Amino acid sequence: MALESIEVIDDEAFMDNRELETLKLPSCIKYIGRDAFAECPYLKNVAVEGVETVKMMFCKCEHLRELLITAETPFGKCGSIASGR
């Protein structure tokens, strides 16, 4: 299966993954399930491009330092969040 055909990352898909340090998700991913990357203790950098739906993606990721979300409106109707553009 080609990576371009993957649109969904299921709930808890990578939960408690101790190998994951950097994550870059391509624009073909449209949905990220609940706790998909929760409890990944060594995850430091995350780049997400074009995801439409995210359900509590991170929890207990102590080393997470950088999160980049590239989407048209990643925080719809959240006026107090300034755009990074």
C-alpha cells in the first residue's frame, strides 16, 4: 500500500511508541484518532499538514518541543490564537 492512500490514523495507533522522535505527516492524512501518539516519551518534533480532524493526539509526551500544523484553518473560530504565518 502506498503512503498516499493512507487517510486515517486510528485511535492509539502509535501509543506508547518508544522509538518515535520526529513525526512528519503528509497531506494525505485527513483524520488522526484519539491518543494516536499518546505516551510517546521521546517524541520531540511534530509537523502535521492538512489534517481535517484530530482527536486528542498527544498526551504524556514529556519531550515534545515543537508542533507545526499546516492547515487552512487549524484553529477555527479561536480568535485568541495568533496565526504563525
